[in-house]
Amino acid sequence: MKRRKAEWLTSLPTLVWLTLFVVVPTLLVFVIAFRPANPYGGIGRGWTLDTIRALATPSTLLIAWRTLWISLLTTAICLVLAVPTGYTIARAPARLRNRLLLLVIVPFWTSFLVRVFAWRSLLHPEGPIKKLLEALGLAGPDTTLLYNPVAVVLVMVYTFLPFTILPIYAAAEKFDFRLVEAARDLGARPFQSFRKVFLPGIRRGLLTAVLVVFIPALGSYIIPDLVGGPSGEMLGNKIAQRVFSDRNLPHASALSAVLVLAVLAPLVAVLVLQRKDKKSKIIMGEAP
């Protein structure tokens, strides 16, 4: 009882903080989504489902679909790049490992906005990337590298890739690589041992990497706004538009509620998978 009481007292400030500044505002967003808008775009009196029904317009559904596939594609590309990187860093000598980790962390030394603006300059019609592609014959004068979904995915992969590498490396560092060597000795091919031994062994790191990329990607606002343009607009940009330009707070709250549910879905999925994994381990431990 004393130990449990001490745990509650230690966790109480964090719980109060999260309740006041996360749970309560989120609940208010859901409540406002069911309120009508007044003539000035604020929150009107009464209750209505019209705001929720308005989300079914083709333009909103298109933006929601674009947000989903851009976030999924960004997560997939980050995983494809981060898994071999984390594997290589974990297998490197200790002296070289610290230097490689430093290279991963170096982008954090620069402001996020500065990095996005740097990519905007690189992808500009008069930027070095466009000129290089034209010199190689891979792009023409009318080719546009900015203000499209491809530019959004490119900059988002660059932004979130370090967040993907670090949890995968943390899991790979604790992995017993003798299991991979044993699989090779038993006749498994290099890729087969990598896929069937190494990847299942770092699945917690993979799940963490998916969450820390997919969830922020869903709510991205700055990157689509600066390099995406109208064709790269995502839900975060539409919410900002409803709040500041169109001035429709209930509609902005409805879009935010959809985004919150989209963020909670992978979290719930991961918790369910972890609970099933824990139960299977308990059953395996109890089995003769």
C-alpha cells in the first residue's frame, strides 16, 4: 500500500497536467464539433449534426485521403531507410557508433523552420536541384518540384527519418546478433535471417518508430503549407484555414476531432498488439 501510494503521489502532477491541458481541451473540441456556428464564425447556441455531415463533402474527403496516404507513405519510406541504418549502426564498433549517432542527431541542431525553408530553396524553380535535373536531362523547364504531394513526402521523410532511426537503433543495440549468426549457420540466407530473426527481435522498436512518424505526419501543418501548396494540402492546413481565414470554429473542431480519432487508432492498435503479445508470452511460459 505504501509503495502504491508513493507511485500515485509521484504520478499525480503529471496526471493533473495531462488532464487539464490535454484531456479537457480534447473533450471541448469534440463538444464544439456538435455546436452550430454563429454569423461571425464563432460557437453558436444549441446542438446540431450539420457540422459533422459537412465533413462528407468531396473536397474534405479528398484532403483526408491525401493526409492518410502521405502519412502512410512517409512512414513506410522512413522504415525502409531506418531499419538498415539502425542495423548498421548497432553492428558498428563502439568508437564509430558514437560518430554515426552524432550524424543522425546533427539535423536537430538547426531550427525546424530553417530546415523546411532550406528545402523550399533547394526545390525552387531556380534552385540547385532543378538545375541539376535539367542538366542531366531528367527535368524540363516546365517541371515543378515545389507545391505538390511529392515535395511534401520528400521533406517529411527528411524531417522524421531521425525519429525513426533512434528507436530502431535502441532496439537493435539490445538485440543478440548471435541469433542471426546461428540462423546463417543453419542455412538461412542473409536476407532471410534478417527478415525472420532480426526484424521480429526488434518489433517493439519498429512499433515505436511507426508511432513517432505516423502520428506527427497526420497532423503536419508547416511542411504542407510551405512546400505542398493547394495540391499538397492536408488536414492540418484545412483546420488552420477554418480557424483563421474562413472563421468557422465548429467546422475546425469537427476536423480536429477526426484528426484526434485518426491519431488514437494506431495507439489503440499498438496497445492491443502488445497485450496479445504479453498474453502469448505468459501462455508460452506456463506451457510445459
